[in-house]
Amino acid sequence: MKISFIDLAVQQKRIREKVEEGIRKILDHGQYIMGPEVAEAEKRLAEFAGVAHCLTCSSGTDALLMALMAYDVEPGDAIFTTTFTFIATAEVIALLGATPVFVDIDPDTFNMNPDLIPAAIEKATREGYTPRGIIPVDIFGLPADYDRILEIARQNGLFVIDDACQGFGGVYRGRKLGAIGDIAATSFFPAKPLGVYGDGGAVFTDNDELAALMRSVRIHGMGPDKYDNARIGINGRFDTMQAAVLLPKLEIFPEELQLRREVANAYSQRLKDVVKLQRIPEGYESAWAQYSIVSPEKNKIIAALNAAAIPTAVYYPIPLHLQQAFKYLGYSKGDFPVSEAVAKEIFSVPMHPYLPLGQIEEITGIIRAAARS
């Protein structure tokens, strides 16, 4: 049987009838933009996360952008985030003219190391920037260290935006991601734990004022009169057709999260003594967007897996501070040694809720043999 990196086909078989029924309803009522399915999706997502407000939008990137725009982030502001993540996290900061200030990661969780944030704040202040906020990333689905990050943020008057684009469905000490921080953002890109069949995203908050601001930003800064715009905004609306996909997926999401954790446990039991795995602290539950492995034998292991037609991926081979797009920030190789070291040795293997145990055993058997040869 062919092994898929992410198998959406099995899931689709479970929900296809409901998806098609939902799309038929949209074709009948004709409200293709912000139709009633969007409002229903927002209601159910807010209930799932345990927050007062959920606003869907056009992508996870726009979710992060809307959150920053709600805080009027502007040139001269410093926003602190991890260098070991997808570019969107820092890209939205730069798009608003603010400055991404990178922080190195914990070598075991791969999340931003909160112990390094105070020094980054002090340095940014000395350089004339105005510290405004922190954007932790729930890397590979694992929650960041929010108690420590929120403590630092409150001490310094900073907001916290949880980049849960990989982590929605994860749990931090009894609280679901989406309900932590001033605002949380997620992505519904098809490969995410909760994805649709196109682009999409959402923001979550308990703050009524922030919700109102983001609701305005989402539709061109709309004011009480749609042609009298209150602020500069974006076209960030969620597509009604995608809401029809999201709703049945959300119904089975809790079950799929449990299945992901079972897959991850099966991997970890078989690999813990031969490669380095992401550490899951006590009280944390990952959404397992990816199952990632760190090994100095990375290239050998990947070659062995590929020879057996088993797909792999590398997230993220180049930390953000070394990417061409952020060259203007003046960072150099060696500035964030943990991120650089992890980036050299990390790779990901197939991860989805429907990965059979037989395939897990085949994958782990090849990894064990290659790592020890």
C-alpha cells in the first residue's frame, strides 16, 4: 500500500456526503461570500476553543495580519517571535513596517525559548525600537510555554498573539489553543490538522474591542456604513464554500486529534532510543501537525525512506534570520545557534489520523536501521 505523507482521501470518504450536501445548499441560496455557513462555522469554532469570538478569514497569514492591525502595529515597533518557523509569522510584521526581532528556540521543544525574550526586549529598546508584542508559534502543533511568555509580556506591557496555525487543537495545561493570549490565529490550509479544500484561517479572542477591530479590518476597514471606511483594512473574508467543508471536518476533529496522538505515541515508542524527538512537556497536548525527528544521520535516513517510496519533508531547513527576505535586519550565521543546529538535522515523516500501525512499523523499522548503520 502506498504511504501518503498526509492522507486527505480517507478523511474525505467519511465526510464527502455532508460536504456535498453543504455545497448544494450554498448553490441553492447563492450567498457565496459570508453566507450563513460562515457564521455557523465561527460559532462552532468559538465553542470548540472556549472563547467569546471567532472570526474566520481568508488564510492563516491574514489571521496574523488582522491581529497585528488591530493593535495598530507600525514602523518603529518591535515584535518578538521565533526564527524557526514558516515565513508568514515574521512576514506580516514586516508588511506593516514593523521590525521582527527573532528569538532562539528551546533545543528540546523547538518552540521559542522564553528565557531569551527579556534580553531581546532590552536590546530592541536600546536600539530605539518600541517593544509592542510577542508572537509565539506552536511549532508542529506543540503549545509554546505560555505561562512564562504571558508573564514576560505583562511585565513589559506587550500583547501576545498565539500563532496557532499549526497548533489549533492542541492543549496547554487544560486550555485549548485559541483561548490563550490576547488573540490567537490559525490556518485552515488543507494540510493542517483542521484544514479545508483551499485557503482559510481564523482569529480568536475574548476581547470585544479587538474582535470589533478585526471584524472591520477583515472587510476593508469597514465602518457602520460600508462605503465610509473607518480604517485601512484588507479583503480577508472566508469563502462560504470552504465553510461547508470546515463544518463536517470540525465534527470529527476531536476524534482525529486523538488518532493523531495515538500515531505519535506509536512512533515515539519505536524511535525514542535511536533519534531525538520533540519533547512534550507535562500538561501539554500537541495537535501533531507534523511528526519531526532530529538526527545527525538525517540524510542517510531520508535516503533510506525515499528508497522505500516513503515521503519525507523538512520543516524548516533555513531559519528566518538567514533568509534573503530578512537580510536587511542584519543577522548573521551563528546568531541563533540552536535554531541553526536543529534546522540542519530535522525532518518529518508521514503523519495523519489514519496512518495504519503496519505502515508506522515499516517507517520506524527503516529509520532504526538507517540510524544505526
